[in-house]
Amino acid sequence: MAISPYIIRMRKYIGSELLLLPGVSAVVRNDAGQVLLARRSDNGRWSLPAGVIDPGEQPADAVLREVLEETGVRVEIERVGGVATHPVVYPNGDACEYLNVWFRCRPVGGAPTADHDESTEVGWFDPDDLPELDDWSRLRIDTTLREDDPTWHARPGERHPALGQPDAL
């Protein structure tokens, strides 16, 4: 998996200690309402296209880049789906907490193609027939069902189950 040079430099100073990082993800829905998913190369799980925002990059630019890199699909943003923090612990012990902004997007070109770096498979799935997904992916999909859904965020004091425990990748 490609790691940002910025994160590599930070890890030299702090090792595996917690890093708070900005991230983005996309819930891409085609005209048939299907959701675009990619099978991650690091853990074999199906997930939404996602990644880290590079220094100086805007979230909207990052999500367009990440979707294209991981899936081969060019997208257009329809709206912000939500924002939340999400902890992750990687197999090597690196701990991160992402401030993630997820977007509802629609495809405008390209074809689902795995990059064989971050993704090993890419495909469109009917929302009623999704592969096994973690609660974090389900939250982002569920909060973007309709074009006019409000932007989701945890209410003050809310402890949503999808946000509480770090995913072990």
C-alpha cells in the first residue's frame, strides 16, 4: 500500500504512536443505485475507496484522486455524506485516528479496475446484496442512501458503535 511521504517522515519521530490524520472516503453510487467497493490488498476485506489527504490538498481533490487510483473510476461529488473520527491499528502496530470526510459520488467515466497495490478487486454491488462489511463502511453507506440526506455527524456525546473501537487491519 502506498504510504504518504509525510506519514513516513512523521513515523520516524513517533514510531507506532497515535497519529491524527485527515482522511476521505467515497460512497460511489451508479444510476442503478449500486455501490462501488474495492477489496483491500492489506487485509482482503471489501471496503469503500478511501485514503489520506496529502498536505496542501483539499478533501474534494483527495477523494477524486483516491477513487481513481484505487478503482479506475472517475467520479463527481454530489454532496458531503458525513464527518467523523475513526481509529485504526495497522498490522505493524501503527495507530491512527482519521478525521474522515466522506462524500456521496457518482461515476462519470472509467471502468472498475483494481490497481493491485491498494486493491485486488473492484466491483459494483446492490445495496441489498453487499459483501461482508465492517460497521464503519456500513455507516458511510447508510448515511448516503438518498441524494438529499443531511450530512451525518455524531451528535455531542454520542458514542456510535461504528466509531468506538479501532479496526485492526
